Amino acid sequence: MPLDVLVVDDSAAIRKILQRVLAQTELPLGTILEAGDGLEAIERLKANNVGLVLSDINMPNMDGIELLTQMRANPMWKSIPVVMITTEGSQQKVLEAVDLGAAGYVRKPFTADQIKEKLVGLV
């Protein structure tokens, strides 16, 4: 059964690139939803049955760490896999995300193969 995916990044260009990359992975994915920050992502989660989240860490309004924190605190979203997509140079932020329950992370710039490798087993 295809999973709907939520792509969260403040860059519209990165969201479009991720959509193309996800299409290239040949994984059983359904609708690909977008959000420009964590606040928008929460609204998408409330309105849709999302099975996977790809989220940037550094965003305005609500960053990826806060989004992940809120998802893990909500019983409806607690088990949704979250993969962080980041330019974050600080290993501390990435480790914080993993400690909060992120399923993994990919650093920008990324390749389709890197994304597919992280998603195999999650989808």
C-alpha cells in the first residue's frame, strides 16, 4: 500500500527536487504533500494520513527539531518515520534529531540513491 509523504523545507526548490527524487526511487509512494515550515507541516499532518516525513532542520517559524518533538509527543504521529534532510554542519543538531527519534538523515546536496537508501525499509 503506497505511503503518502510529507516534504517539509522552507525552500520551494528543494521541495520540488525532493519530489523528483522520490519519483525516481521507484518506492511505493502515494501523494507527495509539501510544507514550507514546521507549522505548515503540523497542519498537513492534521488533514492527511501521512506515512513518511522528510524534513529540513533549519526553517523559520518552527524548525525540524521542534516539528519532530511535536510529532513524537502526539500519539497519532508518534510512529511516523521522519528522515531529516539538512545542510546542518553541526553534528549536534543531527544527533539531537536522531535522539528524538528521527529514522535517519541525509545531508544536502543529496543524490536520488542516498534518499532511496534511507527510505528502503521505512516504506
